[in-house]
Amino acid sequence: MKTQPFASVTLALTAAVASLVFISPTPTLARKPARASEPIAHQSTNTNQEAAVVSPALESYKARIVRGDLWKRPDLSPRDRSIVTLAALVARNHTVELASYLELALDSGVKPREISEIITHLAFYCGWGNAMSAAAVAKDVFARRRIGADQLPEVSPELLPLNEAAEADRKARVEEQFGAVAPGVVQYTTDVLFRDLWLRPDLAPRDRSLVTVSALIAAGQVAQMPYHLNRAMDNGLTQAQAAEALTHLAFHVGWPNVFSALPVAKEVFEKRPQ
């Protein structure tokens, strides 16, 4: 692999996440506190019972719609719904249900290395603290599943090919707008995000875009959506899938965040060639 400038930033985070999520399948697992090693089904049941005690209607909506009808809708696969949900939970630092959705993601076909990359990616788009909190939860899930380092991404993999023309255009526009305002941000955006992070191979570009768009909506950052939603669709996300991701997110980030994103999505859809 050709060494990229400032790649050490991405490598440092990837190593930090890996150190949290990798637990060797040794006998010490059995001596962990009961709460850390209890089956995920029991943890999820406890959460459901707590919700039912406080708000039976809340638990009813969750059972009938959030974990029922919503996941059966056809325009987004269970795997994609898992990716969208994980991105939303990490973006908002909502860790109460993160373990159960990590388990569901693994059952739905999201690979451990993809989960690791999702967490690493979201550190840049939602902050280091949120990523480290998610890694701490994922560590216990990976331990229960006996997921080891051999199933996680390499710290320094061979990067995907760079679209030089598209990247040159993006770089020029950002430098023109903000180069005199915060040159450090502009430099790291180019060297760490778009010439390193986005080229890591263990999360497909289409899925990486889906994670990014979901996180932006979850964080209420709709000003960043036009570029990333267009990039997602250039990377293979269909309009029907993007629309269904918005529907799915309404339950996980709230109707106001999604309705704030709808005009942006509408404009992107209308301006793209049919």
C-alpha cells in the first residue's frame, strides 16, 4: 500500500477500535460479571419489560411497528436496515439498545469487519466519543460471538482505487470555499477522509455512503446531505432505498429530523437524471 499523508490518524482510530472490540475466546469470559455476559435475548427482554412498566403503549408500538412491520417493508433489506439503525444509534450515542441491534445486524448478514468499519467511519462524522462508546458495547457482543481479530479489518489495508477526477473537483470546491477559513480542516478532509477513510475496502462505498447519510440525518446535519446523498446514489443506492431509509430513520431519530431531511432528499431526487 502506498502511504498516504496523515493516514496515521485513521490508523490510530482503527487500532483503538480494534483494541476495544477484540476479545480472545479465553476462559476468562466465563468470569465476567453476569450482566456483561448474559444472553442478548435476556438483555433485550429486560429492556422491553422496563419499557412496558413505564409505558405499555411504547412497548406495544415497538413490538408491532418498530420491530415488526417496519422491518418487513420490501424496499430495504434487513441487512441495510441494520446498517441504517447502527449508524443512527452511534450518531446519537444511544447505547441502551445498541447491543441488541448489533446482534440483529450480525444475524442479518452484516459482517464483524463491516461493523468495525462502521464504528471507525462514524468517529469522523459523529465524533470520537460516540465511536468509542459504541466500540465498548460491540466488544461484549463480539466476545459473546467469539469474534476474534481474524474477522476484523486490517489496520493498514490496500486501499480502493481513487476517482482522481471526482476527488480533484471536490477538493477544489472545498478549498475555494473554506481554504482561507480553516486550512487545517480542508487539509485533513482531503488527506484523511477522502484519500484514506473512504477508500478502506472492508465497507463497500455504497454501504459507507448509507452509513454517512443515515448519521447526518440522525444528527440533524441536513446541510451536508446533498453531497453525500448524491454520492450514495452514485455508489449504487437507489432512490427507493434512500426513501425507505428515511422511513426507517423516522422511528430511530424522530419525525422532526426526518421531515427536515425530506426537502433536501426531494431536491436531490428531482435534480438527478432519471
